[in-house]
Amino acid sequence: MEDSVDMVVARRTTLGPERHVVHLPYVWRALAAAAVLVVSAAIAKRGVPRWEESIFRAVYDLADWLSGVLWLPMQLGTLWAPFLVGGLAWLAWRRWRPAVGAVVMGLVAWWTAKLVKEAVGRGRPASVLTDFTLRTGAPREGLGFLSGHCTVAFCLATVLSPYLTTNGRVIAFGLAVVVAFARIQTGAHLPLDTLGGAALGCLLGWIWHLVVGVPESVAHRKSETRS
């Protein structure tokens, strides 16, 4: 069991407090995420492109039973997820940065997504597409761009990423992708809604790391990998 945990959670290499530094490559990642957010918002504000509708229908037309399978992982994008993830982060590392970051930035992600929704003003699939039958329980009303669930899920994955092993990061971002897929498959969002949410979530997570820093060992390891 402990070996399995070590494959996901990076352990401290020292017993004392570790120095935290600003990892400058996160600046470029944050700028890239901001660019994706701006471009996707600009497209969404103009309506639903034909290619986006085609992707949506291809995913939405998959088997109905997938909705039941995807329901549980989709909860990682809900408002309570930051509290759960923050608690687990504290148990795993006993560090305040990932624990507090998960809670604070997860909540910021949820409410920031609502502000972006109001600014863009594009509706959900049921209100902007024709010849469309909504699944039972899927939301019909409200604004679609961007997905709050995706914003929260990708923000949490980004906040935790410096403290995870490579396998752990694959799992964390893989679950966030599942959340995005689920929001399309259930009929709650269009593809650009989830892309914009992912970009906003990553942007907020990298801003957190730029403000509070990341463990020096992480920054050093990433620098060695690039060289």
C-alpha cells in the first residue's frame, strides 16, 4: 500500500522545512493558459461554430449508461471538491501551500467562472442548439461558457501538481479531463466551455504557485529535466 502511495505522492527528501522559490517557467504556462482562455471566449461569444457542434454531438451521442459511470468523477468539479482535496493534501504532505491552495483557489475558480459566464453570455447546449434532446437531469437553463466544473477540477490538479510524482500528475490531470468529457457527455456544456474552463483553472493554479512558490527541490528537478 505504501509503495502505491509513493507512486503518486512525492515524499520530502529532508526532515526540516524546505525553501520555496518562484518557478519562472510557470509564467509562460500562465500566459499560454490566458491566451487559450481569451481565444476560446472570443469564439464562444460569437456563437457555436459548426466544428464545435460536431464534436459535441459525437460525444453526446455516446451510450446513455456512460452518464452513470461518469457521475462520480464529475463531482471533482463541484463546490465541495476543494475542501475534500485540501483535506487530503494536508494528510498527504502536512504542507499548507497545497492544502490551503486547493481550498482557496478552488473556491476562487468556482466564483471566477461565474464572472466569465456573465461576461461571455453564451447559453448551454439545450438553449443554443436545435434538433437536440436533453438527457434527464441535465441542466437546460443558465450560461454555458465556461464550465465551472472544469475550472475547479483543473485548478485543483494544477495546485497539487508540484507535490505529485509523474504518475500522480497523470492521474490528477486525467481525472480533470474526465470531468471535462463528462460535462459534454451529459449535455451540460459544449467543447469550448470545457476548454475555457480548463484554461482558467490552470491559469489560477499557476498564479498560486507564482505567488507562494514551489518547493526548491521541485524547481531544481524541473530545471534538470529541461537541461
